[in-house]
Amino acid sequence: MTGEERKVIMASSAGTIFEWYDFYLYGSLAAIIGAQFFTAFPEATRNVFALLAFAAGFIVRPFGALVFGALGDIVGRKYTFLMTILIMGLSTFLVGLLPSYSSWGAAAPIILIGLRMLQGLALGGEYGGAAVYVAEHAPANQRGYFTAFIQTTATLGLLLSLIVILSVQGYVNANWAPTAVLDAAGAVIMNPDGTEKMIKAFDLWGWRIPFLASIGLLLVSLYIRLQMNESPAFKKMKEEGAASKAPLREAFGTWKNGKIALIALFGLVAGQAVVWYSGQFYALFFMQNVIKIDSFTANVLVAWSLILGTGGFLFFGALSDRIGRKPVILAGCLIAALTYNIVFPLLTRTANPALYAAHQTQVTVIASPDDCSFQFNPTGTAKFTSSCDIAKATLARTSVNYTTVEDPAATVAQIKIGDTVIPAYDAAALTGDDLKNTTAAFNKGVNDALTAAGYPLSAAANTTVAKAANFVDIFTAQKITVILILTYLILLVTMVYGPIAAMLVELFPTRIRYSGLSLPYHIGNGWFGGLMPATAFAISAQSGNVYGGLWYPIIIAGATVVIGAIFVPGNTHKKDIFADDAK
């Protein structure tokens, strides 16, 4: 690798790392931010809202790909880089300044989602430019290896965000005491065990510091981007007058090029996306919200798995230079589809043995099918007041595995935990003190039965759950095993993601390359991948199985293997990516 090639990779990668850092701060803090901006909704709905706000940035990424992809093919790679980093950095900084729901009401979450969408637009233009810029500088026989450095940036940006969060979290919580959590009426909220519910200083206000600190990264990123030269392939096209004047129409307006985009999306990127987000973000969310590991420990364990697994991007990128991109990517999708239903239960069993043991107790909701609603509530307007809905929501909050037995004759839903039966209630038929007292009695009955079945309802009293006191507190058999499980998931990510940039670059000619690869990439990663955590959580909550949501990535990854094996061209690693430029 020459000095100039190293400069190209370092300049592209450094700016992109900072941009991913900005984007993933929210994902790393989704549960905490959800509690600040969606406090008007029940906990289950709040978690879905938090994930949907995270996903909002992904939903708009294809639109950013269209806008900035076209600009990149018309005005150049460098100036598009500068625009995307500026939008991303300012949006992230403003999230840190945004007042919470308690101060601004409904305006706060609306503005939050708007800022997330601006981030998504910027990122929609970022990745394609970085991948194209590096690929057009790389030697023909090392495109996979060179572009794999760009592939590491998403993971390194996530790792950087976790390190900053952990550092700030440790400092803030060590110097400011927790405070009691209050409801809308100003009364202290109680835990299921009768103790006051407390909130740590970082969860209350300290989470803003990493967002505000991003202004420094923005200045560094702008400086780095200003030092970059334009891609020589693009400069040559501009000088010869061969650049596309309508790259979007040329890339997607004909069946010849549109077909390539569809094959790239369904035969490569969709599966890559769900494996990527399952292995990193859903694994983090799963640990924090399903198996009830505290956020500090979960971030520490994921951070170590990222450190151990990130080298896989370079390994599999280089491997694809020798054996081809297609077999590496599809093998990663296939292995993921075959092993997710083994790995995630193993993660629960290792990280929270008490919860895993409690899952072995049969829990059943007996209810009339007419009494049960689909509890995925993306608008927050639905009112789940039936006895069946109340029973399911109560169990979902405590990560209970349960099955639903339909009984058309049932007038009120019942929860059966082992041999204990607790009748639910119809909230719509009760008001005032009757509703309050009935709710309290029902919750106590369920909590008592779950405690008897071994469910660890009090996190402080659960001595079996993995817990790290600091970043290097990992040297126990339990925590090392959890890190190894997470590292396995990261290695699957590196298999599918390491070669994908080179593969996409090789599918499109230079004149429409930025636009052509950006749209399928961001539809796949923005929609299939970005919606994966929210969709999987909703499926799990509805089905009563904490692992039910895994069928979403399993089915999509499996479908990608079949479509890719049939339609994706092989041996693209041997292709001259500039061969069509003279046509």
C-alpha cells in the first residue's frame, strides 16, 4: 500500500467513523432517550417508540442516497462528503440540546424524530461516496481489502460511541446521586418489590454530553474532508465530458441498470443488513431490555466484542479478493439463519441464568381471541384496555415467555403461572379508585407468582446476572463467555459486510456508480436492517416468545441466500471497474 493509498483510506475512513459515531449515539442510548422523550406512553409502547425513532433515520436513508448520490455523480465525491458531514454533525449536536417531553410536551419527540431523519439523509449520501472514493483508488486485485477499511468504520463508530458513553456514564454516575422517578402527578413511582424507582444522573441528563461533544468531532471531520482530493476517475470523466447529466434516470430508469439494483438489494444487501443489525444493535437492545442486563455492563460487553471482532472485516474483505465476494457474503447469511435460534437463547442462559431458568416454567394466557389485540402501536393512539391485552403487556414488561390459549367462552383473560391462576381485568369497565386498586392487586398477584417461579423481578437482588464494575471488569467465566458469544455474532457481521462495498462498486459503471450502489444499499440497510430491532421486538411482544422476533432476520437472510445464489453474478472481483467508462 503506497503512502497516497494510505492517505485516501485514512481520510475517507476517519470522517466516516465520526459520521457513524454521530448516527449510532442514538442507537446506543435508545432505551434511555425513549424514557426522556416518550414518557407519555406505557413502557412497552415506549420501547417500540424509541426503536422507531432510531429507525426513522434509516427509513429516510434511501432518499438521502438519491439526493446525494446524484450530486456525487454530477459535482463530485469530495463536495458531497462535506455536505453530509455538516448536516450530520449539526443534527447530532442539536439532539443534545433538545428539551425532554416533560419540558416541551409532544413537540420534543417530534423534533427528535426530525433530527433523526436529517441524520439519515446525511448518512444516505455518506456511505456510497466513501466506498466509491476508496474503490476507485484501490489496486484491482485488492478492492475487497481496501474497501474493507470503509466497512470497519460503522463498527468503529459504534465502538467510539460506546467508549464515550461508558466514560461519561462512569464519571457522571460517580459524582451525582440518583433521584426518584416521578409520574405525571409528581408522585414517586414504585418498583414491583415496593421500593422507590430511582433514575441515575446519566439517564436523567448525562446522556446529552456525548451528543454535545460531537461538535468537536464535526470540526475535525470537516478539516479532514477539506484535505481530500477528488477521485481521479471522476476528474477524468469530467474533463472528457463523459459524466452523467441525469444519473438517477440512467441508473434506475432502464431495465438494464434497474435490474442490477434489484438483484443487489434482494440477493445481497437485504440479508447483509439484517445480519448486521442483529449482530450489533439488536444484540445490545436484547441484552438491555429482554435479558435485563444493566446498560453499562451491556455496553462494556458489546464494546469488547467489537474490539475482538473488527479485524474480521479486513480478513473477509481480503478473502473475497481471492475467492470472490458472493460466496463469502452468502455464507455469512446462511450461517446466521441457521444459528440465531441457538445463539440468542445461549446468550440468555449465560448472561442471566435466573431468567433463563424461570423461562422453563410454563406461563399461559387463556383468553377469548376477540379480547386480544395486536399490540404493535407505532402511533401511540391505540388503547389496550381489554383483559387479554393487559395480561400480555404485563408479562412482556418482565420478559416472560408465555403461550396464548384461545378460549372463545372466556369472559376475562387469565394468566396461569405454573399452578397459579391470576384473572386479569377489563380496564375500560373501571374508573377511579376501583381501577387503581384492581390494577395494584393484579400486578401484585402476577409479581408474586413470577417471583415464586424464579423470575428475577428486582435487578439488584439478581446475583446471577452478568455485571461489570468498569471497562476491564470482564475476567470471569460468565462475562468472557458472553463476550465470545457476541464476538461470534460480530464475525458473522464481518462476513456479510466486509466484502459488500467492493461487490456493489463492481456492479455499476463509474458514471452512475455513486447513485447506483447507494440506493439498494440504503434501502437494504435502512429499511430491512434499520427496522429490524423495532420489528423483532414487536413480534416478540405479540407472540409471547422473547426469541420470536429472530424469525425476521432468519427469513430475510435465508431468502437472500436463495435469491443471491441464483441471480447474483459471480467472479466480480476479477472485473475491470473502469471497462465501461469509454462507452
